[in-house]
Amino acid sequence: MIEHAQRPEIGVVGCKLLFDDDTIQHAGVVIGLGGVASHAFMGDYVDEPGYFHYKKLLNNYCALTAACNLMRKMYMMKQMVLVKIL
């Protein structure tokens, strides 16, 4: 996660989180899936490769959950200022 968070074009980095039974809990958020948004691959087994091994690759998403993410301090400080303004 640290390697990708240091790249200037990356805003936030998240990871794939698993339930105790080795199924996927969080692997990114897909906008428009199951209503407004939903977790990608939720409930799928972690060892399943998926379509063209998509689940095993690094992926880009429009949104992440705050369960486990990493961002540079500069972006975090900008968010804190924005929250204070609102």
C-alpha cells in the first residue's frame, strides 16, 4: 500500500479485506452496483481468479471504504480543511 500511496497520481489506496471464511468483505466500491454503490466481489472466495484474473490484479475504483486505507498527509489535511468549511 505504501508503494502506491507515494505515487503522485494516486489519492487513496485501499486493500482487499476478508471475512473469517476466506470470502471477500471489501475489495473496492463500485458506483451504481446494487443501488447507489456496493462492495466489489463481496462474498466471493479469495482464491477465485475472476474474469481475466481481475480479482488478482491491482484495480482502480471511484470509491473506497474507510475500513483500511492509506493516503498522503497532504490529502488528509485538505480533507480536514474542507470538513471544517462545511
